[in-house]
Amino acid sequence: MDKKKSSPAPYIVMLALAIAIAALLLYILPYRYRLNQTVTFQETDESLYNPLIGYAVAADEESGHEDSNLVYIGITWADWEPVQGQYDTAALEEKYHISEWKAQNKHAVLRFMCDVPREAGHMDIPQWLYERTGDGDFYDTSYGSGYSPDYGSSFFRERHALAVAALAEYFNEDDFLAYVELGSLGHWGEWHTNTDEGVAPLPDADICWEYVLDYSNSFHNARLLMRRNYIMVADGGLGLYNDMTGHKGDTEEWLGWIENGGRYPTENGELILEPLPDFWKTAPVGGEFTSSLSMEEMLDAELGTTLDLIERSHMSFIGPHTPEDEEAALPGAEAVRELLGYRFYISSLRTQFSFADDQLDVYMTWENSGIAPIYWDWPVMMYVYDLEGNLEYWETVDIRLSELMPGEQIETENHIPFTDLLRQGYTIGIGITDPDEAETIALAMDCERTDEGIHLIYTYEN
């Protein structure tokens, strides 16, 4: 007797039911509660005053700091070590108002100098050091007057290493110091001397390397920058600074060195300038406005040229020669400040509900419309509030802001454990703070910002 064949109808019904349930879970319910959403945001043109970028106003000035988060400390060896082995931290703190700037959460740019051209007969190294060495040259040139020491002297070298180490020990106590412009050698610490007017050249490369190591071995929290892209910059991953910012010819020459490299003569040889067109992606650019042009020229008549040079240089800060109070109204003063450094915002946010994990997946697209990245990876947090404003959940956003380059995008993914309370509605907030949670970074977004610096970027209501 033939066996009856099983009817496929029950299986077809079960399959159809499974498909319907899947559809309900994957499509109907999320859209019933509008959990799957995509929103886009436009960058705001609001002026931002973010940390670690902008104008670095002279720290010993008592005015002009209102719109600046950076201060500039240019200290000579004579001021730092007036007596051999005695470092004058009290004078440093008093002259440069360090306690005041720390209280205002500002950061510093530091340059240590041995030769600052100005009036005749003066020295910027300590008297005791001159008496022990005395093998440099007093000069009177078109740069000004001063004393150029013998940078190759073994005793000078020994004492320099100790002086820089003591300076670093003082500043390494916290993160107040953000940038160190390697000075020490040459006029203004700019690693060049006026050999055309008889000043002795820099020592050879091996001695110059020792000066770089004095800094790199001592400063641990700050980013280091050099005046020119010597080979030490390439090997040490250092940044650069341009003290002729705003001068087209000199800045074009500086950019040419960065693009093509070059050579700089020393006492018995030369220093190699290494081509480094992309160095700014991992190391900062600073400097100050040239003194050879007026602010009116650079920030008004030739503003377009000035902005172009700064953008091509990928600068994060300018100082200490910056617009003074009476020059702050010039058309370009604010435009330059706004151009410097990073400028972050979120261009889109997408939510996708996952029934399998009972969570809401949040995808955010991050962009940087500035001209440089940030060179520190400050933590980024996502906060989730209920409709009453109560904080229900928070989670770190997995993004390294130092890798967010101008013109590029990074997408992040976060997950919110979903509850019936949040099903009725929620708000997503984003906060970026320094590791000590004392400072925050403002996003270029048109949204409410809490007193804690958290941007409330998206609200969902069922």
C-alpha cells in the first residue's frame, strides 16, 4: 500500500509566518517607532575659540588675551639662569603671569633664546657664562645688535643641556606647555646667523643634533617645532614654525624648502633640509607675523595673500607678533584667527535598531573643515538623555581626532542599550574634553550646548 505524501501547505504557512515576523521586526516596528533615521547637519559659520589653536599673545602682556587660548613665553638664558646652577622660576612665573594663564585654562608656546638682536652692547646669555667662555662675537648689523656665542664650546654645550633640562622639569609638571619652538641657536633662536654681515655661522650638524636632543630628551608633554625642515625634523617627527608669516616671498621660500628640501651652510659643512610636504599631518605648524610688513598690509590690503599663505602652511597658531588692540578691527584679524588649526563637526547621523541585540546602533560622520588636525587625542564621549533631560547612558566614541584630516571623513559606530523609556524619546549629546575634563572643544554645529560643553545634536520623540 502506498504511503501518503506529506502536504507542503503547513511548511509554506510556517515559512510565510516567519517572513512576516522578520519583516515586522526588521522593518515595520522600527519605522512604526521611527527608530531608523538619517539626519544631516550643516556646518555653522559661528566663531569658535577652541584650545591649542589661534593667536599666541605674549604672556608678559596684560591685555589682548581675551580671544586667545594660547600665550607665548620667549625667555632668554640670561633671565632663566642669572647665577650658575640657580634657575629663576619665581621670576619666570611673575613676568609671564603663569598662574593667571593656568587659571584661565590657556596653554603656552615656549622659546628659549641665547641671542635676541636689539640694542648695542647687550647679551642674552648669563654674565657668568660669558666670563667662562667669552669666545663669541658682539655684532652690530641690520638685524640689530647683540652677542652671538660660540655654540660649539664644550662648556656652553654642557651648561645648555642642564638649563634646558631644568626648564623642562618645571613645565613637565602639567600640560600647560603645549608647544616648544626649538630656539637656542642663532638670532632669535631661529637657527640661522647673519653671516653676510660677519656673524659666525652655526656649528656643524653633529653639534646641532646635540642641541635638538637637549630638547627631545627633556620635554615630554609638549610638541616640538623647528624653524627650518632640517633633517632632525624628519628623524624626530618635529613640527615647524615660520616667523615670516604674511610675507609672500619669504614664506614661499620656506614652503619651497618643505616641498623640495635644500642645504644650509654651517661652520665646516652644511645642514640638510629634508623634503617634508606632509609633515603637518602629524606635527604642528606655528610662527608669527613678519615685522617687515604692517598689520594693515597683511590683514587688509593683502588679506587674500595672507590667508592663502597661512592655509598652504597648515598653521595652528601665530604669535607673539599678532594684531594689537587697535588692529583687532582690521578685516583680516578675525579671519586669520578663524582659519588657524582644526574645525570639527558631524555632517550626518544615522540610527539603526537591532532587535537581535536590543540596541540602537548610532553611526556618525565626522569632518574637519580646518587647515590642520589637532595633535592630541582628546577623549570623545556620546551621552544619551531621556526626554526629561536625565542622563541614561554614556559611551566613548572610538575616534582619534588627530587622524581627522582637513577634507576627509571618519565614520564612528556606537550602541545604545534600548529601553522602553528611550523608546518614547531620547537626545544624543557629544562632548570632547581634555583628559582632565577642564577644557572642551566646540563643534561647528548649530545646536544647544550645555554648561559642561556637551553638544545636544539630535533628539528623537516617538
